[in-house]
Amino acid sequence: MRPCSVFALSLLLGACAPAAEEGEARSGGDTTVFDITRNAYGLSARNLTFDERSTFLVGNSFFNDNWVTAPASTTSRDGLGPVFNARSCSGCHDRDGRGRPPEGDEEMLSMLLRVSIPGEGPQGGPAPVPGYGLQLQPRAIRDVSPEVRTRVAWETVEGAYADGEPYALRRPIIHIEEAAFGPLPDALLVSPRVAPPVYGLGLLEAIPEETLLALADPDDADGDGVSGRVNRVWDAARGEAVLGRFGWKANEPNLSQQNQGAFLGDIGVTSPLFPDPECADGQAACAAAPSGGEPELTPDIVAFVDFYVSTLAVPARRDVEDPSVLRGKALFLAAGCGGCHVPRLETGDHPIEALAHQTIRPFTDLLLHDMGEGLADGRPDFEASGTEWRTPPLWGIGLLPVVNGHTLLLHDGRARGFAEAVLWHGGEAEAARESFRAMSADERADLVRFLESL
């Protein structure tokens, strides 16, 4: 949808009062949970069977419990590290929600640094950094050296709305110190990323591939300025390149690979899909550290965690009939935001029956979009360029302050709320950003109010 002028937008809003759609509050279809407490992101799909809820609870325990150094009496949870970012999945995804950058002198916990060097790595992915791999690890078990220390500083970027009201954005400056395994290369590519929320992922996995391909418009054939495209990534189980749909750059093909990759990359726990420890060349103490099993994550544990992550419910929307929310929805769509943040999709077949054939409202197309130099990390990931990011789902985002106690948005948490997040949009989203910047203060407030209802 092409963005409207402010004048045309005013005519649109004056011509007909927007109305809520039938079922609009049920963001996750029959899986939707009606909860507005701190637990809103951590509940199971409402349409699971009794036995499935039991499986969900077992998966929840493996997602939330800390892993310990091997050998230990807790044999199902030993094998932490040797180098790692967190001790559990929930260490990054607190209450199954969104991470944040560190504050003050805090160390990174729910934020990490993906790294690579120019060129192409195995299976067409990023090229690993000699001595460090594809992710910097600031923590390690006893007798093993952490790879680096990291900290974040902030640079102010000033601007103003069309009505003259000023605003100040912030851009992260990443400092990497105490590199333990040799100097980092001058051509180092660094991408800071906060942990995304994990609810609703099974529904996203259930969206048919043909739906995403139909949404893609890599050559902008319709001339609307939006040219979303799929990423083609390596599926380790199938041994071939497939469509990617998870991760900040759609660099993971399915939830099981994403989960097992996170266990290895973030916690240092091996799995059936990734059986080798995360020790880069030259890290002798890391390579010699004791193992918690071969692999440390058994197939049964993988199945429990996969089920848990697949069936975390999406919270229902609030205030869908509020006049301010309805005006904000109309402004959101008229500005062209729905071109990438697609409001409504249908799931197809899925092994978990509760997720199949649901009408969902995720506000994403799961495609890559060029977001401009302002948000660029300069780090390609398979077919995703250094300026491209996958459209993040917006469902449930209005409960972020309740669940996680902050409103820090975008891939690196730079945006301190919805308005700043919109103002960082560039590239394919520049026209939508400029529509927002040209709105009156009341219109901007209504659009933000709509986002808070999601």
C-alpha cells in the first residue's frame, strides 16, 4: 500500500469511522491466551490437549533451568560451556519475552554479538572469525578463558517532526575488549542483537511456504516501493538450502534448528544437530573441557523444548474497539506499514494440530527488507545483505513493559519506544517513516496507541 498524504489521510479518517474486525482480538486464533500479567508471554496455547499441556510443562523446565558444568549429578542438565553467553534459554528470553542492551556498566546478557569476516562461509553462510567463530562469548566455565569483554555506549542522533517538535534517537557504539585469542581482524563485521520474544513461533512455522513466496516482491513489480524477499539458508537436517523464516535476518529454517543452534551458540550445549563443542581453533582449554554427554542435549530433550517453544501462546489484543486505537490502526495502514507488517495470515498443516489452519494476526511477512543505512549492521547472513532485516512480528508487543519491564525495540534495543522505532526506519520503509513524521502530534499518539494494543 502506498503511503497517503496527510491531507488524504485526514479525508480517509473523516469519511468513514474505522471499525474493529470480527475476531481481531484473537491474535493467535484458537491458541490465543487472554492474560495481561507478567506471565502473558509464558502460557501454553489454549487449545492443547491435557497430555500436550504436560509435554509443554516438561519443555518449560528445560527452557528455564540453568545448565551446569560437567560432570555433575544432574546429568540431564550438565555440559554448560565451555564458553557461553547465558546459563539457560530464559537467561536471554526472560519470561519468554524480549531482551535488552545492558545499562551502565552491566555486561551483556540478553544481548549478544554476532561476528564474521568478509566473504562466504560454509554452506553459504557468514565466514567465521579465526580464533573466535561466529559469535563472541563473554563467559566461560572454570579454567577456560572468556573470549572477550564487551560494553555498549550510545551516540545521539537528533531530528524533528514536520511540525517542528524535536526528537533525539540513539545509536549503539560497541566496544570489544580483552580479546583472549589474538587480535580481532580490522575487517571484523559485528552485529549486536537482543534476544527476540519466543511466543507464537509455532504459528509462524505453520504459515505455508507458498504464502511467504506470494508475499515476496523482490523486484518491486507492483511499484509500491516495498520489495520483500526470502532468505535461502542451510537446513542442517536436510542438507540443503531452504527458505529461512526465523532469526533477525531470517537465517534459520525451522524452530528445531534455531533451538539447537541457540543451545550451542548461547549456552555451549551440544545437540544431535550440532554435536561438536563451540570451540574455535586455538582455544585449547575449551576443547579439553569435560563433556556432559555426546551429545549433551538428548533427542528427548530436544523434542520437549521444541514443543514448548512451538506452543507458547500469543496474548490477545486489548482495546480493539477504542476510538483512538481504531484511528491509529487506520493511520498505520494508510502510512503503508502493513506492506511489511502484514496484519492477517493463515496457517496451514502442522504436526501439532492446535497450530494448524488458524487465522492469526502477527503483523509480519517474515521476509527480508532493506531498512537503509541507519539500521544496517553491514554483516551479510546467507542471502540477507548488510542492510536487510526480517520483518519482526508485532503481536503481543504492547505487553512488553508489563512482562519485561522495558520498551526497548529493534534488533539492538536502540529504540526507546514505538515512535523511535518508526523513526529509525529507512530504505523500503522510508516513505512510511516520513508519513509518520508528517503526522500531527495527536495522530502520532493514536498510531502509538494502536501499537500498544497489539
